[in-house]
Amino acid sequence: MTGRVKFGIDRLLADRALLNELDGRRVALVAHPASVTEGLVHSLDALIAAGVNVTSAFGPQHGLKGDKQDNMVETADEMDPHYGIPIFSLYGEVRRPTGQMMSSADVFLFDLQDLGCRIYTFVTTLLYLLEEAAKGGKEVWVLDRPNPAGRPVEGTLLVPGQESFVGAAPMPMRHGLTMGEMGHWFIEHFDLDVAYKVVAMEGWQPDADSGAVASGFGWPASRIWINPSPNAASVNMARCYAGTVMLEGTTLSEGRGTTRPLEVLFGAPDVDAKAVAKEMLALAPDWCAGVNMRDCWFEPTFHKHAGKLCNALMMHAEGPDYDHDAFKPWRMQALAFKAIRRLYPSYDLWRDFPYEYELDRLAIDVINGGPSLREWVDNPDAAPDDLDGLASADEAAWVQMVRGHLLY
């Protein structure tokens, strides 16, 4: 890929005709720390400087400032001290915007950097915004940004009835869409009557062949990575996240309390990482392809196993050996669980605690959108082909379902 990629915010600011469509209208911005222009100016500042009448702003999980570290740590509403506009929290007393919040603007600009994973709650925030906009006759624009995990699709579809704040609809864990594309699918799937516009990117080529190194396989090499949430610290994390996020439903550490969270297949004081890696390679070597895996050690400063020395397996979805099409983070994480279950049959693997306000289901089932992955791990007779068969059918169905909504 040649040239620089222009994100939606940069295209809006450079297009006088688009800006003119906002003249005389009250505008709200849904944003977080990664909502910046190519020049690293926050979108709120850039829009107001461009003369847009921004009358309110909204912060998703982790807050507009991105300061909240963990899940279920809420953010309060506040007034912006510089601009004097209300900052509404969509992860506080409510997760769905209220009628009062929606009354603060006519057009809602959604400018959140996503990770390309169903469980990353910004996807659900977009759906809730679209649904409330449809009820109130409001307009939604997505200022599109790249899916840093690229186009590959992986995982079983969320089972109807298993919806949650980390599972908005029957989509796979790694969905392969941008937020602009996802909005189009939501509108079709939920039959929403809403005024919707995508300010598309310019020059983003997620399907560029492997020789186009500058493509970044989803994240353009020309753009700086900024954490959209506190533990999304790198493109490597974004690529691994569709697998490693499932650790949140286990007693194993996902690396919170270290400098590389959600880039490990697990960390624990009582698990032999080299033995697990050997078992994984014996069970399903193809599921370990495309990525470098190494054993390492860490001692979390907080969260699970805080202050204890943990043995871990680190993933490196980067460097010359990275194969974007071969890497399967969801399968690889499932395989790590399976290997641990085989080596330590009685290991207390699944964490039983309230997860994203779901009180009656195991966290791993909430995360994976149903019980199939957990049941596969716990069934000693279940083989890799069994899970692969379930996932492959769902992945093919999803690719066909969203084909008509691809913008790039």
C-alpha cells in the first residue's frame, strides 16, 4: 500500500461540504483517548476549532479520558472545564444513552477506535446509540477507523439468548469489520430506521497482499497507536485480543498488573508454561501457526495472582515470522485451556464472579457468547476437530452475512 491512510475524522475536517452538513445543528461526539486526528489533536478539540457546534460529548467504558483501569469500574457524568459542555458517561449509571442525553444534540459523531472483537464494548455502545437515535429521530455518523485485527474472522457466533454488554448480537469473536461497516450490519440485522452516515477512510487496504508491508495487516504503519483503553497497549495486543480476552473468565492471569496485559495465553504460579506449549503443539499444531510463542515469567502488581511469580506463554503476533492469515488467536487460546485441562484435570479453571453485570452465567460463557467453548475444554473426549467444525461453519456464515456491507 502506498500513501497515507486518512481516518474518518481527518476526512471530515478536510471536507468543507461534509462540515457544511453540520452547520446550524447541535453535534455530540462519542470519543476516548484514541479519538485523535493524524496530527494527534483530540477530535473534540479539532471539531470545535473547525467551527462545529459541539454541545455534548460521550465517554464509553473506561471513560472519555480512558482513566478507568478494569471492567465494571464506572465513570461519572461531568462538565468539561474548558468548553463548558456536558460529558455523559455510557459506562456509569447507564450503558444505554437516556432520552435526556440524546436530547443534547441532533447529530452524533461516533469516533471510537475499536479492536475488531465482539467483546470489546464499543461495538455494543454503537448499537445502543443507533437504537436510541432511531427512537428519537437523531442522526448518527461513524467517523471510521481501521480494524487493527484486519479482515480475518474467527470464533463461534454468539448464541441467541446469550446477549450481554460484551455480546451485542450473533457475531463471531473476531468479526473483521470496521465500526462503520458494523453500523450498516446492525441497521440491517435489527431493522433500524435511523439516519446513518459513514465518513469512510481513504487508503485503508486490509486485504492488501502480504508483500504490502505498509498495510500493517489492518493497522496502517503510517499511524501512531494510542491506547483506546488502558490495557490495549499495542497492535500486538489488538491482534491477540480475540483469544486472550477469554482469560478474563478464568482464574489464570491475562497479564493485568504487568506492562503487557492481554498479550499472554495465560500466567499462573502453578502451571508449567513449557509443558502447556508442548501439549498444545501435540494436540493441534496448525492452531499455533503464524505467531511466535515463548515462555516467560511475571509478577503482577495488582489483579489476579498479585505479588506471585507466574509462569506464562507470551504471544508475538509481529515481526518477520508473523503470518496474518495463519494466526488464529481464538483457537490458540481455546487450545491453551484444553492443554491445561489435560495436564491438570482438576485445575480450578473457570472464574465464578459477576462479569459485565451478568450475575447468573459463568463469565467464560458470557465472554464466548454461549457454553460451547467451555464444554469442549472440559470434555476429555472432545478433539480439536470438534471445535473447529463448530467454528468453521459459523465463520463461513458470518462472512457471507456481512459481505454486502464491506466498504474497503
